[in-house]
Amino acid sequence: MNVLFVCSRNQWRSPTGERIWRKHAEVHSRSAGTSSSARRRLSTADLNWADLVLVMEDKHSERIRSDFRAEARHKDIRVLDIPDEYQFMDGELVELLRDVAGAAIDDKLATFGA
């Protein structure tokens, strides 16, 4: 299953999610940002690749649905509600992503391919 993590600038939150989940046996992870100044900017190809899109805040979901209407129409996009308060691989951020993203990933894996 392909999981795309999205935040604003692709500096701290989404790369941390990508790093945490990249060694999972059933998950391929990637990260991107919605801002024009993102380290790796979200693209149509990213959305087409993703089976599950995990965004950090509501504004990221809204931006995706606005900027990528066709690609987002039938996409499973879930908001993790993780504020922009953490550095890359911050211990608290890692714990949050394991818990919140883990629940979303487990849920999707349970229905993946069904």
C-alpha cells in the first residue's frame, strides 16, 4: 500500500512520517508539501501514486481538494490533526505519528484490496 504524508513545507512532519513508515513490510511511504516553498512539492503524480493520503492539518486537505480536484475526488485523505510544533524526528512527533497515522494505516490495510 502506498501512503503519502503531506504537510506545508515538507521539512519536519511529513518527512518524519515517511521515515517512520518506510520500513513497514506492507507500506511504501512518500512525503510532500503543499506550499510553493516546500522542499518537495506535492504533485499530481504523488496523488495518483497514493492509496492513502495522510495530511497534518485541515488546511492541507483543503488545499489538495482545491488544487487537485480531479485527483482528490476519490482519494482517501485523512487529517491527523498534528500541529506545526515539532522538528524532524522529534520524539513526541514520532509517537503521535505512530499512534494516529498507525491507526489510519491499519484501518486502510484492513480494507486494502478488498
